[in-house]
Amino acid sequence: MAVPKRKTSKARRDKGRTSKERVKVTGFVECSQCHEMKLPHRVCRECGYYDGKAVLTV
């Protein structure tokens, strides 16, 4: 069974984790109600609608 000879340093350990923690840039979608750009699957900040229904009062 393979066993490491020495302790892995923090720098070496963290190098492998960098790609997993990168923030992915999400695309914006157009609101169907007011046609402003918004994040997908979220309430529109301009008009307060989500999925064709009024959720917030703006």
C-alpha cells in the first residue's frame, strides 16, 4: 500500500484545491416581465417578479 514519506505542505496541498474554489461566472438572462438583465432563477430586482408572478413590491 502506498504511503507518503513526508507530510504534504500547506502550499502544495492548497495548490490542488484552487480550481475547485474558483467562482464560475454565471450568465445573465432577460426578465420576461420588464426585460431587464437578471441572474437566472432569482427574483428580478427591477420589477419584483419571478416565474411570471409578483413576489416583491418594488
